[in-house]
Amino acid sequence: MTDNRTTELLPCPICGKKVYIGLYDDGRDYWWMVHGGMHYDECHCRLFMESCKFELEDETRADYDEHAMGIRGGLARRWNQRHVETCEPVETEVITYYDKYGHDAVKVHIMECNCCGGDYEHVNGNYEYCPRCGNAVRRWANAVNASTT
């Protein structure tokens, strides 16, 4: 049996940063929600996923309520199942922007995801997850070598 309190969540599919599950209520019903955080190493995307609503007699005892924890575990499994494929994005273009003195200022790498066909760009490093489809990125395939062009 899986311990629903410790089900590890995969990171945000857009930014690759940490997300959490929190308990929310509207005064009558309760629900779990996957959400980002406020620190620099936590997700700031406005992406979230909610569970169904349920009744709870004592909010402070949610971690001990078998029904509530079953719903929490189901939410964690649904969040984690979004990443079912592994992408191998292809670098299709490198655009170099220059500062006013003609020096290389920044190189922007244009990537195309082989899973969803979506284009995205990165400047300082690679994504762990495709920002378009949310699938895990295994490696960069057939990359354009910008230093030889």
C-alpha cells in the first residue's frame, strides 16, 4: 500500500521547479490542490490541479483521514501521469543578439519538440520538461552547432 502522505510529485512541466499539495476549503467542503511556491527554486507558473471536493470533520486531522488521504494520493498520481513520454527536442536555430558595440550579447536556442511539434526557446540551459507538452526531455537530438556557423 502506498503512503499517500509521501507520494513525491514530479516538478512543473513548464519550468521544471518544485510543486506542492495543499489542503483548501470554502468553509464547507475541502479539496487538495497541486500548486507552486514562493521561493526562487519553486514553481511560479500559474499551473495547478485540484482534487474533487470532500467533507472533513477536523481540518487539522486531514493527514489521518483515510478518505482524504486517498483523494490526495489520487491527485498526486494524476499529476505525475502527465509525463508519460520522453521527448528528444531538436535545436532548429540559434539567434545571436548583439549589444550596441557589436559584441555577442546573448544566444537564443530555438528548439522543436519531437512529441508535440511545438517550438520553444532557451537562453541559459536546458529544460527538464517540454514547456509545450510537459513530457520529460531525455536529451537534445541533432543540435545545430552554433559555433561553426
